[in-house]
Amino acid sequence: MNTELSIAAFYYLTFQLIFLLSSKFTNFSKRNNIHVASKINSCINAGFAVSYSIYYLCGFSKIEDMEQMALILRGYLIFDSINISWYSDHFDWSSTFVHHLSLFGASYVNLHEQSNAYYLARGLMGEFTNFFLYFGWFLLKFKKDGTKVFKINAYILIILFFTVRASNYTHLLWESFRKRGFWTILPIFILSSLNNFWFYKLAKKGVEMKTTNKMTFSQEEKKL
């Protein structure tokens, strides 16, 4: 656990540095500066997750490398769970915390058994959507939601989210029902449910944008 706590400390320092830079060089509110730091940190973690996963799935690395990725992941999840709890008024705290807790539990699976490293790598490919999701957030904050770039990014995000999150986790859940025990099925079931719910919300926004050429947000969504 010392390694995970050291990684969590690294993410904390990175968050503070980005927050300070964003506060100094932008006109964002404190809420938005918190989100800037949080989203860039999330993209750093996603970069690690996707890189490790691609290398493993392509046969360029070993199970020990995925064990290292699991350590990095747990460190990030410890940091971000504390961070979103501290700034709970600025985040969709409940669903994000449940997601982190489930992913934290799933990361402790024995990667040397039953192709678990393969399934972890597949699951972590879902982090690839973070880049497009947060790029869309930045475009919204800079009032670029009416541009072609925003619309193209939104459609790419929806397609990717369906591919590497909604359908991917649904298939992982099906596989776990066939081969795994309850304590493996539970976190995958939660992750699959959350990702399919989030995809439903994204798809609704996509349909709205396609039919009305714009996207509306509730007061709660505007806070995120």
C-alpha cells in the first residue's frame, strides 16, 4: 500500500500545480479551475492505463507490467476519491465514488489466473474516452459548443463510449457470469451498469444535437 499512497501523493501534487497555474493564467471560477486540474490529472492516468493496456493486448508486455499498472491505478483512485469527496459540491460525487470503489476492488484480482490480466487491460481501454469527454468540456467552457469541432468530437465520443465502455463492459460482465465468482462479478456488474447509464445520457445528448443542432444542459450538468 505504500506504493499506492506515494502515487496518490504524486497525483495530489500534480493537481495542486495545475490548479495554481489555471487560477493564475485563466479567468475561470474556482469551480472550473478545480475541474481543469481534476480532468488533466484524469487524462494523465488515462494515458498510463491506455498505454499499458495496448502494449499488453498487443503482446509487447507481460503480466508483471499490468500488475504495475494496477498499482498506478489504485494510487490514482485513492487520490481522486479523496479529492471528489473534499470537493463534493463540484462533482457528481455519488456515481464517481461508486465507480472508483468498484474499479479499486477489481484491480486486486489475481492477474496470473484465468486471463485476468487480459480482462483488466480490456476494461482499462475504457479510459480512452476521457480525452474526448474532457476536450468537449473545455470547448464548452470556451463557448465553442456550436462549432464543427465540438460536434465531431461529440460523435466520436459517443461511438467510442459505446465501443470501449458500454458494450465492452457488458461483454466483460457476461464473461464473468460464465467463469467468475461473486466477488469478481460484483464490481464488474457495477462498472457495467454505470457505463451503460452514462452512455444512455450521452446518446440522448447526441440525438438532441442531431435533431435540434444544439445541446441543452440541466442546472446540475452545468455545474460539472
